[in-house]
Amino acid sequence: MGLFDRIKQGLQKTSRVLQTDIRDLLKQEGRLVDDDLLKELFAILVRTDMGGGPAATIRDDIQKSFRGRVVKEEDVLSSVKTNLKELLAQPEVPINLAEEGPTVIMVVGVNGSGKTTSIAKLAHRFTTEGKKVVLGAGDTFRAAAVEQLIIWADRIGAEIVTGDSGQDPASVAFAAVTKAIQVQADLCIIDTAGRLQTQSNLMQELSKIRRVIQKQIPTAPQEVLLVLDATAGQNGISQAKGFSEAVQCTGIVLAKLDGTAKGGVVIPIRQHFDLPVKLVGVGEGAEDLTQFNVDEFVDAFFSDQESE
């Protein structure tokens, strides 16, 4: 399955909400663009969790272009599509790799955001490219997370560094980077315990992990990826704010996109923060992590679901 098809499959729920509701709104014969239609269209757009601001931008554009005219489904969908591409505009941003030595990637996020699975998918992505990967199981307070990462490491052929239960996560990160240097790994991906963005002591712990990594590789970490759960909707915005302020996040991984009808949440996240969405998780398989591309993402919103 190609990248577009994976994104398309992941966005089925959002796409159905968007297209079915707009189709029902306009009927086959079309409908006059008046206050009632604009109000109903706004409500449909908000249901995808894109937020009131982007929904209003799209509504106002349709009002300006078609006010007082009968509008057809394809006209509205075309306008929505064009606006979404403008609202989401960002260059395609690949993972930043070190010029020499191991690339170190810290992965952060709240509990249950999909961090550990996203790490496994990211590691799989690199191992299939022939790169050597070391994982650091820095979530030392949750045995299940460590066990999950050990299973994934074995499955995808990555090495893993673990610590004792409750051990200082910074020491695990230090050991993982040491191992990566010793075995001449291409990448070292470090998991961290889930935490709320409001827990200042735990946010300081992330800063400590960062400092410890830099003692060995001053230019690292090359990436601090924030994993956001797409099903969390607008809550993702406050998460992004807290984490990006605490640990200078470099990009976003939008996880669990296949489990929600609220795929539009990526739009306010892009608008509120100067953080690129780098990767999107569109399924549960090891290969279901794809690089975020605005055109492919928006096109998948409007792909024909009848062919599924």
C-alpha cells in the first residue's frame, strides 16, 4: 500500500463525516447559499475538530464566492480543499539526521498518546532502510512500556537499552547514547515517560535528559518529537504548547489518525505552533507511519470512499 493509500485509509472516518454531511447538506440539485446553509456548513467543519477559526475562514470564503447563488457539492468541496491546503501549508520536513555519528531522537508526550508504538514504527522505518537503531527505554516508571518496546525491538531488529524499575530516566538515556556510539548505530531513539504538560517537575526531568544527551553529543538531540493523539482533538493544542515550551520540540507525530473522525485537529495545531507535523500514524502495523505531506493529506480527505 502506497503512502497516499495509507493516509486515505487512516482518514476514512474524517472523510466520511466531511463528505457525507456536505452531500446531505447540499442535496443532488444543489442549494442556495444563504445564512442557514453557511451556519450548517460551519457546524459540519467544526465536527472534524479543525476549530472555529479555520471553519470560519472556509465558510467566509464560500459566502464570498457563492452568496445568493445555488451551489453544488463539487463547488463546496473544491473550496474547502483549497482552503485546507492554504491553512496547513508547510514544506515536507523529513527527520533531521546527524551529519556524522548517531542521530538522537527524543520522543515526548502525555500518557496514552501512542509514544511507544510511534517509536517502534519509527525504528522500523529506519531498520528497513538498512540503518542500525538503538532504542532507549526511558519510561522506567511503567513496566508495560518497557516490555512493549523490548518486544518491538526484537521484532524489528533493533538493539535496546533498559534500566531498572524507577531508575532515573536520564541515566537510561545516557546509557542508550553510549551504546549507540559504541556499536556505531545510525540512530538512537529515546522513549520518555508520559506526563501532563502541567507537571513542572516532570517537564524539568525532560530538560535533564536533554542535558545528559548533550554531554556526549553536543549537537544532540537532533529531534525532539511530540506525539499527539489525534483522537484527543482540541486537547492536543494545550499539550503541544506545554511541551514545546519545556523541551524545544522540533516536530509533531500525529498518532491514531485512523481511530478518529477528528483528523481536522492537525489544522489548529499547525496554526497555533511553529512546529511542523513530521509524521502521521495511520494504523496499527509497523509500517503505518508516514511522512506528512500537506497535498496528500488534504487529497485523502476528499478521496472517493466508495472504492474502499
